[in-house]
Amino acid sequence: MSDVKRPVGVGLIGAGVISAQYLGNLTTFPDLEVRFVADIDLERARARAQEFGVPASGTTEELLADDGIDIVVNLTLPSVHAEVDLAIIAAGKHVWSEKPIATTAEDARRVLDAAAAAGVRVAVAPDTVLGAGLQSAFRAIAEGRIGVPRTATTMVLNPGPERWHPAPEFLFQAGGGPLLDLGPYYLTTLVSVFGSVVRVAAVGSIARPQRTVESGPRAGTTFEVTVPTHSALLIEFESGASAQATFSFESALPRAGFFEITGTDGAIVLPDPNMFDGESALWTLESWKGLTGPARPTPEVVAAVGPSNGRGLGVLELARSIAAGVPERASGALAAHVLDVMLAAATSAETGATVEVSSRVPAVEPLPADWNPTERTLP
Ligand SMILES: NC(=O)c1ccc[n+]([C@@H]2O[C@H](COP(=O)([O-])OP(=O)(O)OC[C@H]3O[C@@H](n4cnc5c(N)ncnc54)[C@H](O)[C@@H]3O)[C@@H](O)[C@H]2O)c1
């Protein structure tokens, strides 16, 4: 980004629920300057801009016409992520998109191809994988603390987001469900540790075909559930490693962030991949030596070292990577691979067959422990 002004200009499209967390963080990073908030609901865009001291708001077209904006943060709904990304790319700007990158593999490919042709970048949530909790665990694994990672078990179960989201329909329709809504956090973490997925088998089901909005001005509105609200996956990686993963909006018993990886020499319990912080617990086979009877070793705590600011870290990492001429970590290619895995799981659940995944992604280096979002690094 040698030709752009510093700090890097950021625009945000989609002033809904999650925009508050993004704006709360993006407006504190000295390398970035948030200049515009857009939404099809102009009043919502205006209110969010005012709340966070952003100087301008309006339509997507007005945002894209602003020459001072280099990176556009797409926080619209999954069904329109690809079309909004394509408009951002057509305006010659870099993209940070919320997950999933698209709802079909073809749309994800169109976005990546358009970006490559235009010479701009596409990076995609989750950026929780850049947070202190997961990065500290990744560094411990990269140092060989559990030997070679071989298997993983992860699950996230809760009653469903209609309890707290004022417009939750999209989370129960194509592009949603716990598989596409929560899956990206857990699957991106798995791919970060194990590399590319080659095969998926899955089952999926819908326990309650109708749900009711439970909060906000539309509370009491019922809507149809059109995608599975419970998905269970068996995943095989190119390395021969494997994982099992369960994503559910059906359980009265909440289980957030159950994530364990077993290696040839030890096991590690990671913090919730939907969060930026949290320590890990490390168990080694070595520590069992000499113990008898019911005695168990005490796990070692792996402290979370690094930034845990929250959503928006990936936008900053993208800006700094562009300036440094190095690849961004939360790349569009990684997100497209994770989408392929999720769509393979959906197909497997429908057909009963194991489904191959053909895309591959390169390994991603952990962030340096001293990576500091609140430091000005761009001249
Ligand atoms: N809500 C959360 O806790 C959360 C957490 C992490 C990620 N996300 C992701 O963030 C995205 C947005 O979620 P949300 O909960 O903020 O949704 P939301 O429904 O609260 O907000 C979406 C906003 O996008 C606007 N919008 C829709 N289509 C548009 C278009 N074509 N052009 C411009 N604006 C448009 C809507 O008017 C709305 O204001 C989703 O991809 C979701 O998966 C949400």
C-alpha cells in the first residue's frame, strides 16, 4: 500500500449488531482511520457513525466513491457477502469480510478471482485465530510441546441465537445454521493447526422447524428453520490427522469452546475459538511417568500472550501485511477452504456419502508474541 495515505482509511458496510464491536476496536488502532459507515438502513448507519465518532455515513455507493478509503469492512449478511465484496473490489479497494466468505463455492471463487485480477486483497473473519489465546496455543504446538498433532475433538452447543439476536432469521437459513455461523471459528482453528482437509463425513438434523425471535422490537415473530440446527462432522486432513466436530443450536446445555488436540507426546485444551483470549492447558505423556493408581498429572498452564482486543484485529493485520508486502494471515483462500469443508459437510449430511475436499491452503505462521495493535507502525 505504498501509494496510500497513512493512517490507512477504513470504511464499514453493515451497521448491525456486530458493527459496534468492530468500531469500538478499529477506532482505537493508530494505524487505521475509520472514515465512513454505510448501510441500506441510512439511519442505522448514521447512528453508528455518530456513536463512534466516524465523520461520514451514507450509502455503499457513497462509501466506495471515497478515495480516502483503502480497506472496506463488509459486515452485511452472509447471503450478500459475495455481491458486496465484488462491488468493493470493483471500486479498487481491499476487502475484510465477515464470515462465511460466501454461501457457495462458486461465489467464493468469483470473489477471489476478481480480487486477483484487480490487484486487491480479500481477508475474511474469523480473526479470533489472531487473538492471544489461540496464538499462544499455536506457538506451543509449533514448538513441539505436544509432539505431532494427530487428533482433535471440538464442540459448541447452545440453545440458539434467537434468544439474543434481534433479527436472527439469517442464522437459520441458507448461509447460516451452526455449521456456517459457528463452524468458521472451529474449522479455521483446526486448519491452522492441521493444514488442509481432504475428506468430510457428517450428519445434520433439525429438532424444531420453527423458531421465535425472543429479543428486540420483533420479539414474538416466528420464522422457518431451513438448514440443520445440529451438525456433527468427521474430518480427515491431508496429513492423515483427524478431528470430530459438533456444532449445535439445539442444546439447553451450553458448551462453549470445547476444543482439545492430542499429539504424539501430549494434549492441549485450547480456549474457545470464538474468543480472543484465554489460557490453554497442556498435558504431556512425560508427566504421567511415575504416577500410580488414580493419580493424575497437573496440566501446565499456557498463558495467553499477545493482543486480545477483539474483532477488527484482522483488519489491522491485513493493513500491516499490505504495507509490508507479505500475505495476510486470515486470507480469503483460507476462508474459501473452510467454506469448502462446511459445504462438503452439508452435502455429506444430505447424501450420506463421504465428500472429498479438493482445495488446499498453505500453512500460516503464528503472529509474533509482541505484535501490538495499539502501536503506530505505519509511517
Ligand atoms: N452478531 C454477532 O454476534 C456476530 C458475531 C460475529 C460475526 N457476525 C457476522 O457479522 C455479519 C453481520 O451480523 P450482524 O449480527 O451484525 O447482523 P445484523 O442483521 O445485525 O446487521 C446486518 C446489517 O447489514 C445491513 N445490510 C444487509 N444487506 C446489506 C447490503 N446489501 N448493503 C448494505 N448493508 C446491508 C443490514 O441493514 C444490517 O444493518 C454476519 O456475517 C455474521 O455472521 C455476527
